[in-house]
Amino acid sequence: MTDDPRSAAAPGPRGDNRPTATPVRRGSSLNIAVRTGTMAPVTRLSLDVVARRAGLHPALVRRFVALGLVDATRDSAGRLWFAPTAPATLARIQRLRAGLPLNYASLGLVMDLLDRISELEAALRRSNAGSRSDESWI
């Protein structure tokens, strides 16, 4: 027999010798984080969180808000708050800026046009959903 007390067969919580839900690891510690309570959906993000998630400086994010490229609201203290989709919008702005030789102010028009194209394509797909024609794009 071994002298290791962890290997001794002790009755589990069910009264049998099956292992319990707590694993035993030799030579390393087991870190478990337990979160209690319900997680509420995120309704707004602060300027620092949005800037960090987008990988941008907060001053650049403020400039995008001033140009109207990203929507934000201000609270009573004057702090900027963003929708949870703001980091994705900022990433889209950065991709467009890298791919097109346009300034940031012009990108607002490009983004509006791309959004409109997406809406029209979605409407076309919905209207042709019952159609079996291969030429539904015409």
C-alpha cells in the first residue's frame, strides 16, 4: 500500500468509492474561480474599455465620436459611454482606413454606403427566399 492519503479509497458523497467531482492534481495547485449571481447583459461600455478592446488611444476614439463615425452618449459627468458593438465599429473604421486612401471624415460616407448596400442585399435575399431560380440576383 501507499502512504499517500489522497490515494486512499474513502467513500464518496454518494456512499460508494467512485471519485468525487473535485480532481486531485499532483505537483500543481488547482485554481478554481467561482462566480455567483446572474450576469446581466452589458448595455454600455466606457471610453477606456472601448479603446482597450479596439487597440486604440482614447483620444483617437474621442476624435471618431466628434467626426460622427462612432455613436456615444454622455452621462451627467460628461463621460462617454458606448454601445457593446462600438469596438467592432472601430475595427471596421481601421480596416477601411488601411485599405482605402481616404481621411477619417470621408470614411463616414463610405460606411453609410456599405451599410445601405448590406440592407439592400438583405432585402433582396428576403424577397427571393421563395424563388428557386439560379438567376435570383438579376
